[in-house]
Amino acid sequence: MIKELLKRKLILLTAGLILGILVYVGPSITLSILVLWSIFSFLAKRPQKEKNTLKKIVIIALILRLIFFAISIFVIYSSNVNISKYPVISKLVGHTVQVVRDFDREIKNGIRIGHYLRGEFGSVPIKEISKHGVGFLHSGAWTQGVLNYIFGFSMFNLLLFPLIDLWSVILVYYLGKKIFDERVASFASFIYAIMPATIVLSCTNLRFSLGILSLLLIALALVNFSKANNFKSLLMLAIGTIMFVIMREKAGAPIFVILPLILFIALNIKVKFKVISLIFAAIFVIILFYKTTFIEDKFKELVANILASQTGFVVEGAGREYKIYDERAYSADLKQIPFTLLLKFFPEGLVKGIFYFILVPFPWDIDNTARLYMYPQIIFWYFIIPFALLGVIRSLSLKIKAAYPVILLCIYFIILLSLTMGNEGIATRFRELVAPFFYIFAGSILCKLFLPRKELKIRER
């Protein structure tokens, strides 16, 4: 008994000393280690079979992210010095600078915000700091700035986010398992772990990596709520929603439109009552639309904002833009176009918008080094799409209730983003928000075709 007590005290003392040394040497290093510790301690408590599978996938994801993180730091450093005298390195880097361009801006703005928070700019307002920065000071730059302020200026502040993305790998696994089974969960989380776009975003774009994490958390909360209408699911949903709104400012607010509907559909009440309630709600909204100017004005404002968002890409002309609406939407003042005519732009625009949002960049548009790196993923993505659609259809035909919230959430964001995107690069990045759901539903078909349960049991023996 005394030996066990002394052993515990020795372990705690050793852990305290190690933690104290790490804090003294570098607080940001300690934070990164704590993130890894939280992940692997979580995995250690899982059932043996689940633990073995997840641990392998997480380790693979960790290695790939560390490799690309090192590459991205090298590319950023190379872009800030004269490498023309090194032809081989110059050719290797090439257009790769475009991949880490936003990351470079985020780092520089994060450093400026860190200095600002430390009072090194004096009484200069933050707007002035933004003017002299690179791009606007979004939530990603502010997060970097706060970390720089608290933990000091360290590269480990940047390493923190690829490590946090490992939680997304885990969330994809549990989302796949909750809706289908462990085979689909393993497939989807593995694909998410090795996808180039996911690795790039986790290392170079804080807002997107945490945006994906928060949307996965929202989806998992909704799936849990559909199975058991409990408070824990709502708490998880609240946390995920707050994260999503902070990280994805423009895409965050519209989520409050779809969440009440999904929550209502997920309630464990009679279907007839749900249908009747939704019909009465629709009638009530229609009456308000025609009888009051408030709803009508808000709806018109929404339509104008959607059109303005998409046409803005084309008007600004940053490169790789595409049009989905009638030509009049791009050449005239939207306020001067009759409201009924504006509505007519949407049916055709939605079809074209989904086509571009789901498929860009096209394989025949591979014309630089950066896009060449993404070519294998583009081909694989085209392979995944039909199986994902079949997975959705199969889920609906089998009436898999847990799949309904994810399907609704995915459809909503595909429609919303398809109507508002107008740049290939930006559309490709935003597509990663819904890509994990594609992997899950595609996995439900691919695992059934190539890894049937009988074969799985034989392999386990």
C-alpha cells in the first residue's frame, strides 16, 4: 500500500517536473504536447479493436501533417529570399508558393496583432494595423495574434493547428460509425487523414481546418440528438456552432436557418405531427411574407446578397472566376432589376453552381505546379462522387434515421455555397467543409461492395 502511494507520488512529481521544464523552455511547445496527449489518452480509453484502428489512422495523419508543415515553412522561407540562383529548388517551389500564400499572410498578420496586443504600436487603432498588414485581419490572424501574445512568438504556435485537426480524423470516424458501422468509419477517417487538400488546409489555413472540425462536431451532435433527444447533444451542438460562426464568419450565420429545422425533424415524435407542424409553419411564413413588409424586405435582401456574393467574384476579377447567373446579373445594378426577374436567375444558377462547386478544378485546367499536386485528389474525388450519391439514396431507402441530419446539413451547404461561390480556388476550399460527408456515404457503398461482413470476420480470425 505504501509502495503504491509512493509510486503514485513519484509519477506525479516526475510529471510536474517535466511540465515545469516544458513551460519554462517553451509554453507553446507544452500546448502542442498537451493536444497530442489529449488525443492519445482519449484513444487509450477506447475498446481494443477501435483503439488499434484509430491509433494507426491518427499516426498516419500526424506524420503526413508534420511533413507538409515542414514543407510549407520551407516554401514560405524560400519565397522570402532570393532562390533564383538555385534553379533546382526554384523549379521545385514554383507555383507551390500559391498554396501557402494565405498561410504566409496569416503568419505576418498574427505577428502584427501579437505586437499590437503587447502595446508596441502605442495608441494606434487596430484599423491602422489592418491597413499596413497583408489582407484583412480575420479570425485566423487574430487567433495567431492571441497565441503570440500569450505564449510568445514561436513556430510551435503554428504547429498547434495541424495537431488539432487530428480530432477531425477522430470525429469523421465516430460520425461514420454512428450512421453506419466501423468499416465505413475506418474508410472515411482514413481517406480524410490522407487527402492532400485536407492536409494542406490543416497546416496552412486555420479558419478552414477549425471550420471543418466545428461542422463535424455539429453533424455528430445532430446524429446523437436524432438517436436520443438529450441535453449533452445540444451542448455539443452549441460548442460546434459557436466555433463555426467564429471561424467561418460569412458561412456561419446562415447555419441558424437550417439548425432549427434539423433539430425539429430529429425530435422523437410522430411523423404525422412533424409534417402537419411544418405545413402550418410554411403557411404562416407565406402569410407573413404577403401581409408584412419585414419578411418580404428580408427575403429580398437575402436574394440580393446571394447574387452580389457570386457576381462579386467575377466583377473583382482575381482570376479563375466563373459565371452561373444570367449575364444581366453581372452587367447591371442588382437594385434596378425587378425582384421577380432576380428570382428567375436562381434555377439555372443553382444547376451551374452545383456543377462548378462539386467538380472544379477540372483535370484539363492543370496548368501549374500547385494544381499538379492536387491532380490525384481530383481524379479520386470524381471517383467518390457517384458512390456518395448512391450512399445517400441507400440511406434514404433503408430509412437510416441517423443519416437524415447529415444529409440535410450537407444539402443545405452545397446549395448555399453553390449559389454564392464564383472562384475555382475558393470553391475548392469551401468544398472541403462537406467533403468528409461524401467520404462517409461513399464508404457505405464501397465497403459493402469490396469488404462484405463475412470477409471481414474471416480476416479478423
